[in-house]
Amino acid sequence: MPEARLICLDEQHAAAVTEEATRPGDDVHTVRQEGAVVVIGYFDKRWPLNVADWAGENGHASDSAAARVIAQL
């Protein structure tokens, strides 16, 4: 499964993104935290785009960090 890495402002912000984006029972669109980074596993490219967009809009990641995830897709 492809993965995208979103660098958050710190570990607490990454935890907030991981908590918000966790989808119990969905083993295709996943998130996991590695320190201040959220690793987003996906089948549909809209999933990491949505996670990164939400994180940026809610102040958990910088606009440039969210844009890097979107540009990778």
C-alpha cells in the first residue's frame, strides 16, 4: 500500500491528526504516528489529501507540510 508522510508541528499535533483520521475497521486507508510524523496509508489518493488538508486547516501541520503531501500525490 502506498504511504504519504505528513510532518506535523509536534508529537501532540500528530496525535490529534491520528486520532481524528483513524477509521476503525478500514485496513486500506490508515494512519499511524511516528513521533511528529503521521504516516498515511492509502488506496484512494483523496484520503491523504483530505488528511493533510484537515491538518493544515486545523493548525496541526504547516501549510507547506500539507502542500508537500498533496504534491506527492
